[in-house]
Amino acid sequence: MNNPEPLKIFLVSSCLTGLCTRYDGRTKPNSNCINRLQNAIWIPICPEQLGGLPTPREAAEIYGGDGQQVLEGKARILTQSGIDLTAQFIKGAEEVLKIARSQKITAVFLKSKSPSCALRGTMGVTAALLHKHGFTLREF
């Protein structure tokens, strides 16, 4: 008897799946990401919403470092008008980590160019926290 393929469970940035959770209230569906989710269980997440921020919201960027340095208190996340959202971004990352730890996550699919989720360029806060805890991450 053949062993069934192990169940794949992914966390995925909700904006990549077609949900309107981006800072501007829009979506950024990614067909490569959506194709990878076929025949798997996936849990959409938006760290910024989980951190208590509304949608839409003012765009924000990391200043003074990357996501790891935000977690260490050495960098901040500020909106274009100068509002400090560091605490909300950290809280959102911690909430995503709770979800990831509560499930048997195969991998986490994250949105590129995001102060929460980016892997390349300036690594985002959520990406840095998940990486620190050994989760497999992929950027779309």
C-alpha cells in the first residue's frame, strides 16, 4: 500500500490570495503563489491587521535597520507622516508566530517589498521573527 503524501499546511500573506488587506485596501494576488497552494491547506494572515492596524492604512517603512533590528529595539517603523507603528508591527509578527506554532506549518508564503513580510532587500518584521524560529519562508 502506498503511503499518502503528507498534508501540506501553509501560512500565506492574505493579499497574495486575493484578499484586500494591503495598506491601500487593495489586493496583490500572485498566480505563482496561488498555484503552490493547490492541494494544500492554507491559512491567510495579515500581520498588520493582526497587530491592530486598519485597512486601508498609511504606508509605512522600516527606518534604521531591518526587521530583526526592529525586534531588537534598534530600528523603528514609521508612516510617511512620521507616526510610529513599531509596536503594532511587532504585535502582528508575534500573533503570526502564535498561529504558525499552533499548526504543523510546512512553509510560509510572504509578500515581497513589505515592512512585515519581505525577505529580500530590507527583511520585514514578521519574516525576521519567523526566520528566527526556524520556519521555511518563501517570498512572492
